[in-house]
Amino acid sequence: MNFLSARISYASGLVIVVLIILLLASAGCTWAGTSAGNNMTVTASLPGTISSASTVTIHPVPAATHRITSEGDLPSVMSMDSVRNRSFTINGTVPDPSVTVIRIWMIANSTIAISTEPVSPDGTYSVAIPSSAAVAPAVKDIGIIVQFPRPPDHFSVDYDAANGTLVAVNNGTRSVLASPDDIRSMDNFGLTRRIESAIFLSVPDNSCDAYSLRVHDGWIDPDPVGPTTPGSMTVTGKTNMPPGTTINADVHTGMYHPTPKNYDFSHEFASGSGTVFAGTGDVNTFSVTVNTSLLRAGTAGISLSSSPGDAVASTSSQIYPDIPVVPAVTDYVDTVSPALPVLRVNASIVPFNQAGEWSIVEPGTGTQPTDLPYGSIIWCAKDAVCRVFDANGTEFLAVFNTNAEHMMEVLNGGMVGGTANRTVISLGDKVILTKIDEMQ
């Protein structure tokens, strides 16, 4: 099923803008390109800061439709953060189910270590990266590469530890790609990039994912942040930063969404700072309060950093709107032009903050809560809740009116029309979605 790359907004005079989430860089997780193998998300501490017992999950995506033939086509190296002496695990799924093993490359201080790890019959793998990899004080960053072979187990690039050379393997022939002097002349990032390039370009039947892991001596362990409503948010936790150190917190709910040309981004970003207090031994505590009164509802990313010091961390929370008394549908919805069925509210359905944009799908094919079958009706009332009804007017879903709710994927060939606060999306002569927005 093909989708248009453009997204639609529901209010006239609005334009789609990209909120450039600069705080992603401070949180240590960025993708500037698409891997031929996988995308990566960090599930234990979002987005990208490795903490104790952290788990990195790699989700497969379809292979690139064109072969990588030059350095300019290479996917970007993902940046992450780690704490010295803390181990973490990489869990993932290989891009081809017939692959039986993967290779892990670790690059530190211009040296290379490799290991071959098994893949489970279901195509998943789990690799523990030991804390000893980042113990040495001189180590400030580590390169990690997950190499995917030609099925079942042919690796086109290898490291000859005896001779200290990077070699390509093609039909049994081994050719030197980098000499020991070449390897010693490169920093960790450059060497990581060189190996990534070799894997993709030397004998083009392998792929990989490459990561640059920044190693921090300072650490911040935030406590779970419970759901809140706009007003204030308090973030507490533990750290090894000394008493008196400032802990900065950036809270953000931004994503792609329609905005006016002169938009007040204080609805997406809020900041605050607090102080580290003496604890027990090397474990101190901190508390930061952030004024979130202007933030819109939605999933809130929280980025933490120390000043001075190199400690970083991140977590997330939910910001829910203040909900007034639920109005009757007939208070707001014009069911005459064009005609709609009687919309029957189910008060037992609890609204939530949706994680992504809406998609319109053929009945019975949806896999996500935000996949809406043909004929669905969305009604966003003045109580900050958007209720979703089927074509017969029966409510089956409710979400809060967040930035994510204002985005919609439209099928190829779909036509968007409507007037005032009503949007109608049609496919051929069939209306596949109607949206009424009383919150504009």
C-alpha cells in the first residue's frame, strides 16, 4: 500500500513545518539517513542515553531499493551515549531471516576487536557489550558495527588480527583494504566509517549498522516521571555529579504538525534547572522543576544534562490536558451537511496520547491503534478529546487532542476537501474519513 509522502493539516492557512529537535543531539540519538538494514531505538532510556541494564532494540526496515555505490550513499553513523563501567545489550532482528550469524565490530583507540554472534531461528539476536569495553579512562568514544552477512554466513569484510589488516573476502580471495598504518592513523569515528564503507562497497552483498558510542564518566539516573497536566513537572533522580552541580532539564512535546507561520514554540519546549544535593557516598540526588503550563498535551521527551560535567540522560512522560465535563455530541456536531450517522459516545473508552499520526486503511488491515478503517469519523470536541466512530456512528477509540492527532497519512489517489471545521477525505466516489474539529 503506497502513501503520499506529504501530510495534511486540518485548518486553512496552516503550513507543515519541521520542528528541528535540537535536543535530540543533546540526548544523543540522531539519524541523518536510512540504513540499508535497520533503524535503532533505545528502549530503556529515551532517546539514546545508555543507562544501567539498558537495552538497545534494532527494528528491521525494508532493504534499500538501490545498491549503495559510493561514500555519499552510505547511511549515517548513529550517535549514542554510554556511562563508563556500565554494560548494555543490543537486541535486534536481522534483515534476512536466512542469516544465521552476525558479526560485532568494536573500535576503540584505533584498535579493532570482532566477535561472531548467533542468530536465533526466529531471526532475532541479543549481544551483551561488556562494561570492560569502556573502562580505560583514555577511552572517550567507541565505534560499534553490527555486520549482516550474505545468507547464511558469508562476511565480505574481515579483520586479520595476526597481520593487523582490514581485508575484503570475495570468492575465497582476500585483499587488503587497510594496512596497520592506515588503521593506526584514523580516530575511532574515522575507522568506524572506513569499516562501514568497506562492508557496503568492497563486495556488495553485506550490510551493517554503525554506531558511535560516547563514553561519559558522569551519570544521571532519573526517577520515573508520572503523567501530569500542563502546569509544572518535577524531575528527580540520582547522580554522581558533586553537590552544587546544576542539572538542566529540557522538556519537549514537538513533532511534525501544522502550525501558523508565526508560531509560538513555547507550546513545544520548556526548560528548567535544579541543584545536586549531597547523598550517600558517591550517589547524590537532584530535583528540577519545569514550568510546563504552555506545553500542549502529548508525549513529553525529557533531556537532562549536568553543568559543569559530562553527565547526560533522558526519559519521557505523558502530559494530559485538563478535561472539562464531557459535552453531548449534539452540542457541537452538525450531522446534516453532509449527513452523518448519529454519533454514539461510549463514556467507558479512556482517551490516551497517541504515539504517531493517523493512517487510513482498508477494513480489517489495521495493525496500530491509529490505523483507521474506511468510513471512520473523528470528532474533536471542545473538551480536548478526539473521539473516533465507525461508519455506523459507534465510538471505538478516543485520544487527546495533541500535535500527533493533527497529522494524517493519505492514500495515493485520496482527495481532501471540506469546509470550515469539517475535513472530508475521499477515494474515488467513496468517503473514507470525515473529521470535525471544534478545537481550531
